[in-house]
Amino acid sequence: MSTASHKRIIIAGGGTGGHIFPGLAIAGALQRIQPATEILFVGAEGKMEMQRVPEAGYNIVGLNIAGFNRSSLWKNLSLPFKLIMSFLKVRSVFRKFRPDAVVGVGGYSSFPVLRSAQSRGVPSFIHESNSLPGRSNLMLGKKATRIFVASDGMEKYFPKEKLVVSGNPVRSALTERADKDEAVRFFGLQPGKKTVLVVGGSLGARSINEAIQAHLDTFIREEVQLIWQTGKTFNRDAGIQADETQGVWCQPFIGDMKMAYGAADVVIARAGAMTIAELKVQHKASILVPYPFAAEDHQTVNASVLVAKRAAIIVKDSEVQEMLIPELLRLITDKSRIEEMEHNIGKEAVKDADTIIAREILNSLKS
């Protein structure tokens, strides 16, 4: 039987870093506050959490579950079977682990775990990182104990009395900012020159990459330096043209994102919730290109919230070839606009979201 200091908590979800990293941050904060807390992750088999979570030192159980496939409807025939099997496996997990609470951080695997918790009267907590909630969280939010959200205005979607505006947890390494000159030198570039960071996630962003590749000569001609994370699928072609001696650093991955943000005057990126949380904490002016196929087009909503606060610029994915570089050149030469965006996005930053969430969960379990 659990004691006040020894709680068993399941953290469910994954599929992308935007779900996994907040889950890991919340787990870390729970154990910092109450070291005896026992954590078990539940994720989806074959997804990145099955590697990332054990690397961080936590146990994880995998469910054979997938989301609705919009591009190939016949692949959805097995979904009901997978969902039933997932619920059966979750029942076994609950019987063995006997959780005091369940935390859902998004992704397919969070649904059967949260639903099972609510049917058993186990306290359930939702972390909704986006400005537009997914359908599962909208459904589950009605019976959730608490719902943690990134910003205000979410009472449109969830019961107001259950909302906690916590912000989105970011990786601890990014809660501090690097010295700009040191960061620029880290990439073999020259201090004093305007520098742009392009990052599209671990797999890259093809439309952004193609626009950058087509205009590499513009960067060189305008003496604007480039730190370019291409993702593993694009780098072979891009690297042929990239050369640090011309002010272009280009690799599939960036090992030290704190340095990358520190070096950048402007960031070009997708508009995932965690990218936006990092931009807030790092106080970075940005041009956001929302991924058009994200569920419910939530990346466009994420970006639009910042645009309304004059904290970012948005370029549609369909217009990236024509609009991205002209928008960048206008922004990179407008010091006052950059400073305004840095100030406005910095006001949105929350550095201790993981601690806020963990304390609220543990306090709820006391009552």
C-alpha cells in the first residue's frame, strides 16, 4: 500500500519528443520533490519512447496501438483490435503496479491508460501542450482531476475549475541561455555577424530545407550566417553546398541546442508546442512554418497565438518557397522588430513548469 511519500505514478504517452520530453521532465520533478515516488511509463511499441525512456533510467511498458491513418484507410481495419488489446494490457499493468495516479502527456498510448484510470476512480492528470487540444484530451478532460495547459484561454475546451496554467516543461539544459559570442564560435562561425538557426525536428522539415537549399547563395551574399539542422533524410544533398568558411554550419542533428539558440538572432522552425516552449524560455525571435498535416492543424493555432502577441511571424507551408527568405531578410535587418519579438515571447516563458505540475499532482493526492 502506498504511503504519503511513496506514490506510484504512471506517465502515459509518447510518439514524439514533444510528448516524451515533458513526461520525462515531470517524472524528474516528481522524484526531486518526493524521492520515494515510483514511476512507470506506458508508451507505444515501436515509437521513440521505447528507447528514450529507458535511457533516462525509467521502466516502460509498450502497447501495440496506433492512431487513425488518414492517408491509407485500409490500415485502420486493425485499430479496434489493437485498442481492445491495449485496454487488456493496461488492465494487467494496473493490477500489478497499482498506481495512485496517472499522468497523460499526449500520444495514442495515453488514451487507454487515462480512460482506464478514470473508470477505476484513480486520479488522472492531463498535460495538454498545444493551444488546440486533441480529441482524446477533450473527451478525457471531463473526468480528469487536473488539466495542465501551456497558456490561458483554454476554458473554451476544458472545465475551468480543473485548469492549471503551468506552461510546457522544457529540457533542463535550456532553462539558461548561452553567451552569444561563445555560442557562435561553438559552430565555427564569426561573432558579430547576423546568424539564423534553422531546425525542423529530428526528421527535418522538407519544405523548409528545400527553401534554404535553394537560397544558400542569398545567405552567403548577404553575409548572414546559418546554423542548419537538416534531419537525417536531407543532409546528404544539403551538405554538398554547406561550408563553414562561407558561414554555413550544416548537420543532420544539433547536439547542444542551448548553444544553437544562443548563437541565433532569428530562428526558423515548425510550430510544435515544445519548440515554442523553448523559444519562449530562450527569448528568441522566430519565423514559424506550421506543419500542415498535424492533427487538427494545431501547429497553426500554436503559431497564431504568438503572432497575435507580436511574438513571432508565421509563413504557411504552402508559401514557404516564395515567402520564407524575403520575410527572413526583412526581419534580420530590423533590430527593433527583433527586440520587440524577443521581449514579447520572453514574457510568455515558464522555466519551472515541470515543478508546478509535479507539486500540483502530489498535493492533489494528499487531499
